[in-house]
Amino acid sequence: MTTTGTDAPVTTASNEPEEATEPVGSARSERLSALTQQHGALAVLMLVSLVASFSFDTFATGDNLGNMATSSAFLAIVALGMTFVIITGGIDLSVGSLFALGGVLAAWGSRHGTLVALLLPLAVCGLIGAVNGLLVARSRLAPFIVTLAAMLGARGLMLALTDEGADTYLIGKGSVLAELGQGKTLGLGNPVWITLALFVAGAVALRRTRFGQHVYAVGGNEDAAALMGAPVARTKILVYTLSALLAGLAGALNAAWLASGVTILGSGMELEAISAVVIGGTLLTGGLGYVSGSLVGVLLLKVIQNVINQIGSLDSSYQQVVSGAFLAVVVIAQTWLGRRRQLM
Amino acid sequence: MAEAALRTLPFDKNRALQWLHTYGVYAGVGALLVVNSVITPHFLSAENFRTQAVQVAPVIIVALGMALVIGTEGVDLSVGAVMALAASVTALYLGYGLLPALLAVALFAAGVGLANGALVAVIGVQPIVATLALMVGGRGLALVLLPQLKDLRNPALASLGSGDVLGVPYLILIAAGLALLVAFVVRRTTFGRQLLAVGDSRPAAQLAGLPVRRVLIVVYVVSALLAAVAGVLATARLQASDPTSLGNLMELSAITAVVVGGTPLTGGRVNIAGTVAGAVLIQLLTATLIKHDLPPSWTQIAQAVVIVAAVYAARGRGKR
């Protein structure tokens, strides 16, 4: 019986064949594993930051922290949307391409005014996200493959718009859009404030609204959610649309920050976003996750990147090795913790 | 579920979809061949066929391993990174001769496959995340071992990449041989049966006493080894080791080939002939667009449409 449990973690708790085999009543250890699941990443982030600020004089300076915050902002916005998708038990591989597409559309649109520059990427990316959602929810295709196709399609569209990546549209200096990306308010870059506002809104939507409850319900057990009357298909369409909208917005803001729609960006970003979400304690099996955790996950990835850059003598490819190893350690820990919680 | 509604349609959509699902990929390849021989100048030449086949051979080899992994209801995102790792390790150990280098490549690849398999089968991590970790880490390791492109001057390696038997390049022979071998394993061996049983229902396979963990680990090791073979062959063809870009997006090409070829993502079924045809279909599609001076962006959009069409045709045919 126990071996079945250790071998079938991919299945959700509901269709695992065995009953709880561990002694019930170890409430303390359950609380402990829940706490580690939710706040483990935060503890590691604080530890790494603490060690880094003692080891490198240049780490805990205002400049370095400000730069890190701004460069984290764009990935964080993408990871926010990814969190919703993953809580429903899905995955969105198209965000990196949508990020690039959003940036190019914003830069292209900026010659027609700021409003066009902001609305165009949102409209196009939102539409692609809605198509993703429709194919996943109504046609019941696997999210993995639908968003993979969208990833290829969106990048193709972006390349078609830019003469195969040869054209780079610029965003004029002094425009409202450039100010939005490059300006600072109270010493922090505007993208950081926008990101924080989006995360607060996201946390409220997930925790305090009916939509948020539906997101958890769909991810926890889709059939049960449908039986309870939750609008499963609508919820799924909404989360994929939301994820695409946020990816497009992040791309537009990033373009505003760089003052141009750079075409080579965003590849591999879907994997970074997924890593951040998973590190932040959201389960890939769905039904359990935290918006705040994803923010911590993004910061942790960026701090590790920064520390490796500080060491200097280390090649940047070590960063990939460390990131990969780190992700492996986190998912191993999560799988253990998650199993314990499911059993209890 | 939706059958009642479908039955009222005058045109039997279900059967059309089923036909498309089973034979669509071959029909697609056939159609592209016919269309190209009419509209593309110099398409029907031995030289062109050889070029196309040599280009698609590494994709086919990687897709064979991917088909096995997908047959167990998994996915292997680390194949591109393994190709890069194979290129790096080849460059590092080629000084000792080709055979020791190949041995070292096999060891590294088996290590990656073992790590994937252990994460999936023993720890119980979802395949997509487990292999994502190895994808990021593997590419990093490849770059740590060999930070930039390196030209390789080795006659044995060069002949592996560009040699032929009676006009048929080694690359094509190796890909064909491996495809036959994998098809044989899936259809005619106990291991093949076990693999499909595990993919069909892991709890049931467990209850039936099948060695589920061992099957999963072996599948991921085989996938990594096949990716390494593709990496070595690609390196031999380039006569250079390029860990930065070799195998980039290969996981997507391989998954596309498998899915377009009619293997369901839900596991329990593996279609090797379809996988080979799927890889050829994508290759021909790309070649057609390129030969008619359509930009690469069109290729990607076309590929996206083909993927969605393929999974749409396969809809509801896997287990629920």
C-alpha cells in the first residue's frame, strides 16, 4: 500500500487508491510541513540575501537592490499569471513568446500614441490567451500542447511583424510610455510599483473573490468542482486569458523600460516563470498555491543570478547549473511535503 | 459523451477525425511530396532527398526516445540539453580517440537519464518539472565543460558525419536502424508491453506486479542516450562542437513529431512509424516554405497550426 503512494504522486489525492497510512493526529508535523511548503522559499531568500550582503559589499547597496527589483518586475508579472494557470492544474508555455510579442507591439504602437501602445499588446495577447483557454476548456486539449503551439505561433507572428526580427521599433524619448517604463517614483522604478499593485490585486482576486475560489476548486478536483456548480470552462478560459494579458503587459513595460521592442527576448522565460512559481510553493498538480510565493520565487532566482554575477570569476553558465539543481531540490522537497499533506 | 450529438450530423465527423488521426500524417507527407514535385523546381532529385533526410535524421532519433517517454505519460524536456552535453563531452574526450569519447558521452547521457528517471519514478516529481531542471542544468553543465564553439578535426568523426554506404549517408542508416529497433522493442518485447502498461495506468501496472520504477528509469535513460546519439551525429556533421546552440528547441521539434505522428500525450500507446512520418512532415513543411522564399516566421505559424490540428484530431481518443 505504501509503495503505491510513493509511486503515484502525479495522480491527485482523490484517485489515489490508498487511505491515509500515517498515524493521524501529528498535527504539529502537518503544520510544520505546511509552513515549509508555503514559506520555505522566503526563508531561503532571506538566508541567501543575508549571506550575500555580508559577503559582497556591492550586494546590499541601493543601486544594486533597485536594479534587481526592476529587472525582477517583468518576470514577476509573468509569474503572477502563471500562478493562476498552475493552480488550475494547467501550464502556459506561451508566455515567453507573448512577452516578446507584447514588447514589439507596444513599440510599434507607440508611434500612434501611448493608448495604442498599451492597448494593442493587451488586445492581441489577450486574444491568443482566450484561444488557448477555449482549446483547453472547450475542446479538452492538453494545456501543455495547446500553449506550445501558441508559443510557436506567437513568436512567428512577432517575427512576421518585424521583418524576421530585422526591424526594431523604438519608443520615443520623453513619451508617456517611456516614462512609465524608465521613470522612478519614490526612488523605485515605475515597473516595480506596477508589479506590486498587480500582485496585491492578484492576491485579493485569488483569496477574496468567487473567481479565486473557482480557480482553487478547478485545480483541486475538476469533476467535483463541476458537480458543485463551479463554471469550470469559464474559469479556465479566464486564467489563460489572464496569463496572456499579463505576459503581454510585462512585455510592453519591458519595451518601455528598454525604449525598444527587442525581438530576441522572452525565449526560455516560460521556464523561468514556471520555476519561480514552483519554488514559491505552488503545486504543479493544482489546487494549492500562493501569489506571494511566486513573487518570492522570482526574487530568489534573481538574487541567485546576482550573487553569481558578483562572484565574477564564475562563468554565467554556472548560474544555469545552480538554477537547475535548485529547482530539483525544491521539487523534491515539495513532493515529500505535498505527499505528507495529502496523506494526512 | 458527445457521441449522441455527433450522430445527428449528416457527415460522420467521428470517423473522419479517426481517419485523420490514424492516416493524417502519412496523407500530409504524401500531399507535400506531390505538391512539391509539381511546384518546386529541383525537388525531385536524389540530392534534395538526401539533404532533407540528413537534416531530419537527428530529429527522428530524438523523437524516438520522446515517443517512448510520452508512451509512459511523461515528457522529456532535457533532450536538447543532452545533445549540447554530448557535443561538449565529445570535444573534451576526442583527444583520446573516437571510441573513448563516445563512451564518455554515453556515461554523461546515462547520468542525465538516470537523474530524470529517479526524480520521476522514485521521488515522484512530475516529468515536466523533473526534466525542466535537467534541461536548465544540463545546458549549463555543457557550457561549463566547453564555454564556446570548438572546431573538431578528427577523421573518424568526420567520416561518421559525412560518410555513406552506396550513396546513403550513415546518418540516415543510423536513424532508420534505430527506428526499426525501437519499433521492435515496443511491439515485440516484454519491456515494450510493460512500458505501454505503465503509460496506460500506473496504479494498475503496479497492482499487476510490473516493475514500474525500473521501466520508467530505463525509458528516461534510453531517451537521454538517443538524444546523445543525435548530438554526436550533429556534431560530426558540423565538425564542430557547439554547446551554445546545438539542440535548442529540439525538445519542441521532437514532441511535435511524436504528437503529429499520432501518439497520444495521455500515454499507453506509441506509434513509431507515425513519429518518423511526423518528423518528416515538419521537415518537408519547413523545406517547402523556405524553398518558396517564405520567411521562417511562416514556418513557425504553420507548425503551430499543424500541432493544434493533430491534437484536435486525436481528441478524446486517449483515455480520459
